[in-house]
Amino acid sequence: MTSFGEYQFGNEVLFIPDLEKGFGQHRGMEQPRPTVAQHEKSQECAADLERRKYWFRWVTGHQSMLLLWHLLAAELSAFNSDDQITPDLELSAKIFRATASIYEYSCFLPVEFYNRDVRPFMSLSHMGFSGSWAADYRYLSLLCSMVMNAPRGVFDAGSLKIFKESRSMGHKSHVTVANRMVPGGGSLLKKSAETGCDFVRPLRHHYLIFDSFFQVHRTSVTADQLVDSLDMRIDAILVDLNQGDARGEDFFSVDPVRVIDEARVSIKQSRGSAFKGNIREAVEREVRSAHELLRLFDTNRDGAITRAEAGDIYAKRFQQWDKDGDGIATREEIEEFLLDMTTWQS
Ligand code: HEM
């Protein structure tokens, strides 16, 4: 029996801070949590257990991912090369490895269930519903690039390599699950773009739709409360995984129980010293000047960045910079993008 949710495979509301506001300083009033026992006995609760389990995986899987991304962003944003403050890359790599397993866990459902119960429901919430509307993911690429473009010698080469590899594990898992659920990986966002709708640049409206779909409430929460909230969800996920599901054997690329638990242990051990970064300050520092980005990527010094100069790591961001899609991101386009990034909408 799990102590998570109001009944077996019930989801809970996730309390998490606005990324830009940072953690609360004082442990706020504890949120009353639903209790389990009396509901578990009801007949109604026993019915439809399989479908509820899949829905739990989709929702609590996503919530756990948001928590991991949020902690990662808080850790990476502590990086300040001027003050010689560096994030814990070993911890960050473990978190990235856990995100790879959580991608798989969230999609550990029959494709028919996804097509009948998940995708249409998301599409009714918004016809262009997209994972890119996950607010906690919003600055992760930017924060990672800060670390990966750090001057030589700031990070130990071995740790940096492991960090990069773990990050790509996450990306690979995403591609794998996307293709498994939707051959070709076509999202609702892509589908809506084909029909002429343009929601490519997310607004606060889109982040809120994502949050409400996944039962997320943005409020003041301390780092400790966030870690506890993750811990509780991981417990519930591991109860599910340890129950044994024959389909799991070929489904996961690595043992999810080991990888998720490893990240959990490290997160709990580091909670006193880690996750101290101020995401807003870090992002502002990073985007303060378009000239800085141009300096990094404009290798031929012509005041613009080509797709090739941006390279693989920035391929996705490049699409956002290159608003007119002509393969060249001009200074004006990048400045507009940066303005977008720093328009804090609280
Ligand atoms: C049913 C399986 C999935 C499919 C078909 C899928 C497809 C896609 C596609 C095509 C994109 C590119 C943007 C867009 O067109 O919307 C995307 C972006 C994204 N997805 Fe998924 N995805 C799936 C599962 C997941 C899961 C389980 C998560 C997280 C728990 C997730 C998180 C994200 C994020 C954060 C982005 C933004 C990536 C970026 O901007 O670099 N996706 N997804």
C-alpha cells in the first residue's frame, strides 16, 4: 500500500515555486495531505485500477520531472565564474540520469491508453499542448550552456564529460518515448502548426495550461519542502515499479529503480549545501547582453549566427533566435529573443 494519493494510484497536487521567484526562505504552513486507508477499501476504488495506474504514471511522472528540473536549475544557476562558485556536476549528472528514467516511466503505458485517454484530453485542454510549456524546463538549456561553455579549467574535464553524457541520456530517452508513443514523434504543437496555428513561442497562458493539466500549484515552497515532495513521489513510483510489470523488462533502457534512487539519495544528502542558485539572477546574468552570445557563437565575427555556428547543442534554441527561419540569427533577432526571456511575468 502506498501512502501517496487519496487512494491507490491517486495523484496529488504538486506545490512548487515559480521558477523566477526562487525558493521561499521559511518553511510555510504544511499542506494537509490526503489520507489513504478508508478509500482503499471501497469497491469503486478497486475498479479500473490499471487505467488509474497509467494516469498516475503520466501525471506523477511529469510532476517528478518538474521537481528534478527545478532542482537542477537551482543547482546550475549557482554557477558564477566571477566569484568562482561552481555547481555540483556529479549531483547534476545524477539528476539528469534520473530524468532519462522518468521520461520512460511517464510513458510506461500502453500506446492505446495514450491515444485514447491522454492525447485527446491534452488536446481538449489546448490543441497545441506541448511539453515545451513545462515552466521548470524553461531555462535549463540556457543554464546548461553556461556550464558547458565555461572557460577551460573551471570544471574538471571528467566531471564535465559525465555531465554532458547524462544530459544527452535525458534527450535520447525523450526521443525514444516520443517515437514509441507517436511514431515520428509528432506533438500536438506540431500538428496544430500544420493546420496554421502558431503557438511556438509560449506565453504565460501556455505555462499555466500545462500546470493546471498536471495538477501543479505555484506557491512559496522552501528547497527542503521541494526535496520532500520529490522524495514522496519517488517512493510512490518505486512502489509501482517494484510491484513488477512484465512489460517493464524491455521497456526501460537502464534499471529505473537504481537510477532514480541514486539521484534521490544524492539530492537528500546535498540538500543543506545544494540548490542555492537564484535562477532569475543567473538567467539575467546570462542574457544581459546579446553581444556576449554573439561573441560566443559568431565565430566569423559578422554580427550574426548561422545554424552551423550554433552547433548541435544550440540547435533548438537557434530555431527560437532565427525568427524568420532563414538560417541566420541576426543581432536584432537575438535581442528580441533575449527580451522575451527576461520578461518576467509573475
Ligand atoms: C507521448 C510522448 C511524447 C511525445 C510524442 C513528445 C513530443 C515532443 C515534441 C515533438 C517536442 C518538440 C516541441 C513540440 O513540438 O511540442 C517535445 C518537446 C518537449 N517535451 Fe515531449 N514528448 C513526449 C513526452 C514527453 C514527456 C514524458 C516529457 C516530460 C515528462 C516531455 C517533455 C518535453 C519538453 C520539456 C519539451 C521541450 C524540449 C525543448 O524545448 O528542448 N515530453 N516533445
